Amino acid sequence: MPLNFARRLTGSRRDSAADFQLGVLLAFIAGAANAGGFVAIGQYTSHMTGIVSAIADHLVLGGQAVVLGGVAALLSFLAGAMMTAILVNWARQRGFSSLYAGPLLLEAALLLVFGVVGARLQHISGLVVPATVMLLCFIMGLQNAVISKVSRATIRTTHVTGIVTDLGIELGKAVYWNGRAQPAESRVMADNGRLKVLGGLLGSFFAGAVLGAVAFGSMGYVATVPLAAALMLVAGVPAFDDVWSRFRNPTNGTP
């Protein structure tokens, strides 16, 4: 059932399958937004390692504009992650079942803002590019924190370096030769479930990046609409459940 599926993805009662499915969806959206943002403004916005490195480099080399832009991007990503923590804990204290719907609905709204504002002001690059970078970094921080809290920091959707590192570790275990005399309890074995999760996240991010680049290249900023719609579909159902529950019983869940 589509409605029950949406409730399971963002609800407080979770299992590893729901975490994986939500992670794959968010990785796809992150890849599309990151690659699409590069096509639109010529800059990636999920790569905090590169941004911090650029800040350090240009601090030494004297590129003040790059340093200020990098700091703004870093703070925006940090603010996005903070906002997720605020929204999730606010929902938890009020007994909402859709703990993670709020940040995803906010992300959907901000993606639409990115699309609308970018389309209207795309010819004013001096104004649009810095603001767009900050907006997309905020979105990336918001989203990465959602799946981090959902999975207890075992899944990331924008941090591909970590995904590839963990995938390499598991593949190293998979090809490790234990030897016939090696006792069963000390054999090095790959976690096949972990391999599936990591491979799915990497593949989903890559697929989203390819389709995002194609969509932004051919459609422009309107390509944000299906991404926002997917998030609204997933998060809107459980959020409506909570709103309807409070409407029917206003005292339920009052902190």
C-alpha cells in the first residue's frame, strides 16, 4: 500500500529495510540536486571536505572571496544539520509519529525555492550563485542529518567518500583468503547485508547525479519539481496523519 509505505519510511517505528529504502531515495535526490546544482551554478554543494580544503588553501593564497564563500557554505550545511535536529526533537517531544517528515517537507519546499528563484534570477549571477550555494548546502546538511538520525549514523546520503570507504572495507573482507586451516570463528567474512546497503546508496547517488545533470541541462530549474514532489509524497502522508490526530484530539501529545 503506497500510503502505508510512506508512513513506514518516515515514522518513529522503524526497521533496517525502511532505513535502507529511505536512504536510497534520499541518496538519489542528493545526487540529482548536487549534479543539477553544478550544471546550474558550476559548483558542487555536498562536498564539505573540498570546501574546507578550499577555505584553507585560499586563506594562505589570499583569495578572500573564496574564503568567505566557503565559510558561508560550511555554515549553511551546519545550519541545515542543526535544523534537522531541532525539528526531529520537537516532533519527538510532542509524541508525533512522523518524526522525520518535518525536515523532508522543509527540504521539498527549499528545492522549490531553489527552482523558482533560480529560474527568475538566473541572469544575475553575482546575486544568485552565492545565495544558491548556501541554499543547496543547507539542503544537503538538512538531508544528511535526517538519514544519520534515522539510521543512528550508519547511513549517509551525501557523504560518498564514506560510502566508498566502507564499501572498500567490505569488499576487502569478501576477497580475503582465510585458508583451509583457519578456524570458523576467526574467519574474515564480508557483511553481505552491509554490501547491499552501501552498493545501493552509491548506485542511487550516481543514478540521481546522471539524471539530475541531464534534467537540469535540458529542463533548467524546473527539474527541481519532481524531486520536491517525491519528498512531499513520502513525508506528506505521515505529517497529515499527525495533524489530523491533533485536530481530532487537541490535548494529545501536549508537552
